[in-house]
Amino acid sequence: MHKIILAGENSILIYFGDKIDASLPEIIGNFAYQLKNELSDVIIDLIPSYTSLHVSYDLNTISYQDFCSRVEKCLAKDVSASTTFTPQTIHIPVYYGFEVGLDLERLLAEKELDLDAFIDIHSSQDYLVHAIGFSPVFAFLGEVDKRIQTPRLATPRIKIPAGSVGIAESQTAVYPTESSGGWNIIGRTLIDLSLNNPDNINKFSVGDRVKFYPITKDEFVNSGGTL
Amino acid sequence: MSFIVIKSSFLSTIQDYGRLAHGKHGMSQSGVMDEHAYSWANHLLSNRFNDAVIEITFGGTQLEVLIDTFIAVTGADLEFKVNGKPALMWHGLQVSKGDLLSWDNPKSGVRAYLAVKGGFDTEVLFDSRSVNLRENIGTKLTPGDQLSCQFFEEETYRFIPPKYIPNYNQAIILRLLPSYQFNEFSANQRDLFFNQDYTITNANDRTGCRLSGAPIAMKKERMVSEGISYGGVEISTDGLPIILLKDAPSIGGYPKIGTVFSLDLAKLAQRQPNTQIRFELMNIHQAQKERRKFNEFFKISY
């Protein structure tokens, strides 16, 4: 069911599966929560991602072997039975327009969809937070409907505006700050996900759900959006 | 205020022991690149192990001292001077209001550390004072910046036995823990990895150090992204290693052949591009033993 491997002098990696699976984020989220409670005396950080949990610990107080055996004991318990981690649903308003969706026009042509159909496909489902990384508050959300899946751009853009919503293969995400990146940009949100608001570090947790909802150009502009 | 920045031409930033508990939020570890020189700088002044210092990369930096205090400069020889005269490194130093501290060009090593008695008192962001430019956390030092430091009571100094002052021109071997996908590389590919001299390229910064050499092959080029440890050695699509350093992203999707031991990364932090390096296997027990000894000496508590 799981496998523990060495990751560094004070870290291990626990695998819960070998491919992306919608059931894993909750299992991993739950286990991370439990581990943090039970081994709080020695754990430094826990990084959940897709199929794995990266755990760093204080090597001053516990050896690699002892740490692994404490983790094994925790893993042996039935985590699913405990109501440890409560996923949230985060709602994100998106203006899906050609002015801000830099790749939207191309995608509509490639996928042979009209704008309404595209918006409906992207915004009608819940997405699961599979991982957080690349940069702070960047949540990898899956799984995008096959009809609008698209590979990353061959050449990443140097500058993507903050709030841009993108698609890469089966994943979708919001860029929290202006950055470079190769995702296909389909719209923009006005929600500030940057660290200018320090509380944003807790905006998403692995296992949470995200729901996008479309707003009109007027709503976007009236809320302070620039085209 | 206790210091004012007069000149900062390349990259000087405030760093401390790092932002160790925010990987779950997608943040880099951040912190000093050379933990050895950093730890000595604080130790010489009897500071706390995680006090903030200035990490000066390549030189081109001048600071004016605004109070009477004590400093220690360790790490790279960047022609450190006080009022234009060469000054002692790896040593507690009394400085006075009006003194000018300067670092010009690298003579040996890459990164120098300036510690002040009590530590620099900049804003704590997500449990650390470390600046991370990639994540827009803090900014690099620019002329006109004023820095304050924390209050201190005792004037205690320590000395460093000369044998602990490193020679940054010496060849280095990076000891590698067989972590991550080590076992998924074939024996032939691992032999190739351990039996060649790699060269540090210009693509070498706080995020990672890209090496050039003979490429090695891996069955799968990309994998599901997973949490990254400091020192993880990614094999990128071209078959060449990238050693992931303090400002590296918290997760990544390239296969990793192992993880370099932290105290060897401290040595790497002082090597210029074109330096040749080799890898050698290390086991986890040896790594933990050496690191524990280091932590114990410098009273590093995690």
C-alpha cells in the first residue's frame, strides 16, 4: 500500500501510489495531519504532492531508522476511520475573456468549441488540490476534462499576470503572482492569492476542492480588473 | 539604525538558517548557501545559531557603520576592508560609528557572510528573515537601505582554530545519499555518474547548480512531482545533473539520482563556474553522524 524511501539526510518520502489518482490527496492529507499530531516532537515539515508525502525531521533527536519505524507505526493505523482533516471548497471567480485569456482563442479553435461551451466545461466541475508548489500558494488542480486538456507551451512566457488561470495537460491552476510559466492561459481572477496577504499561505490544502465560476467582463472591470 | 548600505552592485541579501517549515505552503527552504561559514560567523560573536547575517555574493558591496558594535566576516575572500584597509576575517572585530566596510572582488570563494553582534533585526516573514527573490519575499540590499540589529549585553568573542578555515580553491567531492530514484538508474548509468568529472556551469545560483559532463540516461524523463530535499540531484531531460539548492521549488517532477550531504553543499556554495567536481556515495548513518556533530558544536537545535 505504501512505501518509504530516503529523501535526504533529514527527510523521507512516503509513496501512497504510483500514479495520479483522485482518491490520494485526501488519504495523504489525512495522513499528514495525523503524522503531524503524533510526531510533532520531531517533525519539521510535511510536503504532500500527488502520490507522496515528503517529511523532514529533526536529526538531532531521532535517527533515520527510528524515525522510519515511528512513521511505519502511524501508517499501520487506519487513518481513514479518523475524522482528522476536513477538506474545504474554495470558490474562485474567473473572467474568461480574450483580453486576459491569452491562449483562449487558440484553444477554442484547436478544441473546436465555442466560448460558452469551453467556459462550461472548465467551470462546471470541482477540482481537487493535488499539490502545492512551484511557488507559494500555487495549487495544482485536477483533473481537467479531456475535451480541454492541452500540453504546456513549447516556449514558456516570461511574464504571466497575477491571477491568470491556466491549463497544462490534465491540470489547471491560478498563478498567485506575476511570474514566468508555460501554462495555457484561459482567464483571470481578481482574487489576491499573493503573499501580500500573509494569510494566503493557508488558502489551499492538499485534499481541498476548488470551484471556478465565470464572471462577465463588466463584473471583472467593475471589481477593479484591467483589460 | 546600525548600518546603511552605500553600494551593492551584485547580490547581497539578508539570510538566516532558513524557512524550514513552509514547504507545505509551496515555499523554498531559503537561508544561507554556506552553512559552515555562516555558522562560524555567528559563533565567533556568540550569537544564536539562526541569527540573520548579510550574504554577500561576489563583492561590490559597501556599508557604513552607524553604531559602535562587533562584527565577524567569514566565507569567501572578497577583499574585505575596513576604511580601505584589509581587515581580519574569521575573527570578531570591533567597529565604530563612521567606519566603512567594503567588499570588492572575489579572490577565493564566492559568498562572504557579515554577522553583527545580536544579529540583524529585519522583518520576520513566515518564520524567517531570509530573503527569497524568486518568491518575492524581501528584497536585495540597495544603496540607502538602513539595517538595525538586535540588542546584546555581553561582549563575548570566540576564536576559530585555523585548521577550520576552509581553502575554497581545493578540489571538492560531493558525497551523495542514495535517495529518491537512485535504484531506478541502471548500474551502468550510476557508474557513469560516479566515475566522471562534472563541471560547474554559469547556470548556478541560489536555486540550483547545473553541471556539464557526459549525459546519463533514465528510463522515464518526467515523473509525478514530489517533495524536494535540499541537495536533491535532478537529472534533467538532457541527462545532466542539477543540484537543487536553498531557493529551489518545494516540489519537482524530474527523476533524482540522490541527495548531496548538506555540509558538502556548503563547500559547493563557494565554488566558481568551471570548477570540476566529483560525486561519491555516502550512507545515511555517516551523514547523520557528521551533521549531528556539526549541529552540536554550533548549538543548532533542528
